[in-house]
Amino acid sequence: MNLEGVLEGLLFVQGDEGVTLESICNILEISTEEAKELLLKLKKNYEETNRGLRIRYLGNAFKLTTKEEHRIYYQKLLTVEESNNLSPAALEVLAVIAYNEPITRAEIDEIRGLSSDYTLRKLLAKGLIKEAGKSTMPGRPNLYQTTHEFLDYFGLATKEDLPKIDFEKENIQEEQELFTSIYKEDEKILEKV
């Protein structure tokens, strides 16, 4: 098996969280020296001028990051007119944050049922959300909340102007629909008998 490729995948999957040397050793079942050699080899490959990524050691973990010298292009990406429209995923993440702020990335992911890492980075870059301190949960993850730019973007004076959602009513209606649909299915089965 190509451990260098596996390591690259691990770094990609972990994103901003990165991977510790200890985790690399445990996951790949290799010694610390072998892990360091593997990291150095992969790091050297990324140092080539034709690569857009690099490996950095930040916050006690190894992470894939973009190269500093390409920054102007990434900034242009965020200011291109087409990219100023919000994707359905971005709107969903914004709604989750707006109705539950302050909230951690893990809590957002749990509500959505999928990873929000990329979308959060994009919303942070656009200034629609911001980090609002650290949670008291283990690991002290970042808390996110909406910004004044969020209110401006959606034409809201305050957060209280958001549409009200009656979660209890929605749950009762879902339960009634489920009961009704089961009851109708039973009737159809009885008619066939």
C-alpha cells in the first residue's frame, strides 16, 4: 500500500483540524521515525513550484494549506461576481447558525448531517459569520455567529427580524402525517383482502 497517498488523504480529510504525529503513527501503524520520514517526503513533493498546496505544522498538528504566494488568486476567487451568490449549502449553514448561535462546527454538522468545514471557511471569508469565542466543550471548539454583514445581506435590521419557526408545530404535523400515511396503507391492504 502507498502510505504516502494514504497520509495525503488523511491530511485532506482532516482539513483545518489537521493530524497529529501520534495519530499518523496509530492510523498507519508505523513508528514515529517512519511517520516523520513519510511527512518529509510528502512535504518535499508539495514544495515543487507546480503544486498549490503545502504541509505545515500548526497548532500541534500537520495540515494541508495553500501556498502564501498564491493568496492574491484566492482573494480574487472570493470577489468574483458569480461567487458572491450563496449556494444552497451556504444558505443552510447560515440558517443553522442564525437560529442557534453561538454554535460549534460539530453542532452544525450534526444538525445538517454532513460536514460544513468548507462552507464555514467561505462564509468566514465573506464576512457573513465570525468566530465568537470558544465553547466549554472538550477540545474548546470555536463558536460561530452571524455578523452585521449577514443582516445587511438579507436586509434585516436585527436578528429578531428572522422568520419565526415553530419547531413544536412542525414535529406534531410530521407525526400526524406519519400516522395518517400508515393508516391509509392499512386501509389499502384490507381492501385487497
